[in-house]
Amino acid sequence: LKQEQLTNLYRFIKSGASIEAVMELAG
């Protein structure tokens, strides 16, 4: 993953996104 993608995933997790949603975005 690119640093930008990691940052976006971190923000998603901190905002309370479900693991399922995060994994879907991560592919």
C-alpha cells in the first residue's frame, strides 16, 4: 500500500469504520 492509502485506512478506522468496510476498501 502507498503511504496515502495507509493514512486513509487509519482515518477510516479512527472514525469507527467496521473492519469489513476497511478490508473491502483495502481490496
